[in-house]
Amino acid sequence: MTRPLLAALLFAGAAAPALADDAPAEPKAKNVILFIGDGMGISTITAARIYDGQKRGETGEENSLSFERFPNVALVKTYNTNAQVPDSAGTATAMHSGVKTRIGVLGVGPEAVKGVCRDALAHPLPLLGEEVKRRGLALGIVTTTRITHATPASVYSRSADRDWESDAAIPADQRGEGCKDIALQLAEAKFDVALGGGTAVFYGKDKDRAGRRIDAGADLPARWAAANGGTVVRTAAELAAAPMNRPVLGLFNPGHLTFMVDRKPDSPEPTLTDMTAQAIARLKGDADGFYLMVEGGRIDHAHHAGQAGYALEETVEFARAVQWAVDNTDPAETLILVTADHSHVFT
């Protein structure tokens, strides 16, 4: 927002007539949950609605997914400042900073060139995750992707390149310029719940066989736990058993979580609905309220691979998670938003 526009809005607000003393106050949400279906455009929603209904023996067309029954529905245009077809980093940054930016960058303005550390440091944007904690609210991040992937990373990180998830991923000519990798930023961030995949970028190979950090002995989760009195969990059972009054970091897969289609009945990984339920249960105890971002990230991955059936199964699970949130929160104090960061085609 430019200064002249801001001044005009302030002036207009000052000149507005005062409300009557007995006028009811506008309701304000104490809690906000933002569900992001990555790559979940109109065509995906349409097909998933039909697929969901047909799985129950219905024709499908008359079916509605949980969030299609919300009282307010709108269309959203998605694009980056330098790309008509956007990516999750630029669009998620817009959601969590209020500023449209370039494709492939996180938490930095459109003036910054992708991949240039000094540009990123020179053009930081405000982050909703930081603002939430500054105001004393609880913060939760849930995803079926790596927790350092573009969409969840937009809550807490700034990066010249969305791919700088570990220090080993930062190009040699950009190291030493002052930029931190995304996993390190999460380990240094303040949050109450963070659940997803991506174990490998938090460890060195001596601590985890899949570890990809430069320091072979690196253990960022242990560092985070020590600094925050938190609990690190690797399975759904460990998550369920973790103390409710302490921060929790859940890393359930070296990479992204397993597609719903490929899940085994005895899978140790929680589903998106499981993680959503755990996050809400842990966050709602904060008297000041909470912000929770929930991403169904593998909808996008399935479409990239041309696996429409996989994408639809992920969308159905996403809708199930939304319904759980609706059923287990009070609409008088919790605002639930459902959107996509961009769309996909089926061909």
C-alpha cells in the first residue's frame, strides 16, 4: 500500500459518521484457519466432487465437497509479478505477507531477483507467522509436503529461492552472504505446532541416514526442542502421545508424506485430517486465539505427474480435513477459509 493511499484511507476513516452507541459490534474471529489446496483449481474441485459422490454409489454431480457448502464463495485470480502461471512460493507469500511478488521467492518483495541472497536481505516482507507470535497468539502449520516446502515455508521464512531448503542447497557463490536456509529458519522460529514431512533437510548424515545438511552431525530438531521446550515426533502414535502443553514438531517422512492412494493400513504417518485434528486440539488452548495454516500439498504433486486419480483422492482427504475443522470449532470465534494457490490441468 502506498503512503498516499494509506493517508486517504485514514482520512476517510476519520471523516466517517460515528456508529450509534447501541449499534452491535462487528464480530471478529478469535481464531483463523486457512486451508490451501495446492493446485486445487475449479476443474479439480469439480472432478473431486463427482469422484467423492461416486465412491459412495451416487451419481456424483449432485454432491458437494465440505467447503463448497460455505455461505461465501468467490473466484480468485492467481499470478506472480513476473509470471502469468504462478508457483506456490510467490502465491503463498502473497497470502502471508499481503504483497504479490516474483515466482520462486519466499517472503521477499518483487524487487529482489530470484537466487540473489543480497537482494532478498534488502527487500524483506512482513510475515504473518511472525505477527501472530508477536501478538501473543498460537501458531500452527500443517502440510502433506515437506514442512520446508514453498507453501508452509511462506508462514515463517524469507528466501531468495524456494529450493534453499537446506544449507547444502544454497549455491556456493551465495553462501556466506547472510542468508539462512529454510530448515534453519524453522528451527529458529517461534511456533506451537508444525507437522509435515522433510526430515532429511534438518539432519546431517551422521544423525539421519537421509540427512542432507553440510554438517554431518547437524540435528536442527534437537536444537529447536532444547530452545523451546518442545517435543519432536516421527509417527502418528508419537504425535498423539506428545504433551499437549508443549510445542510439537512432527516430521513424518524424509520427503513428502505418502500419497493417500499408496498408504498402507498400518502406515505410521498421520493423514491430513489426523494432523488437522491434532493441531486444533493443541492450539485452541491459547486464550488469545490462534492462526493455523493447513495445506493439502500433494494435490499439486499428483497433477504435475499426470496422476489425476491421485490428485482427486488427495482432494477428498483435504475436504475431509476441512469438515473436521468445521465440526470441531465454534463458528462464533473461528474463521475458516479455503482456497487454492493456483490451478492445474488434467492433461
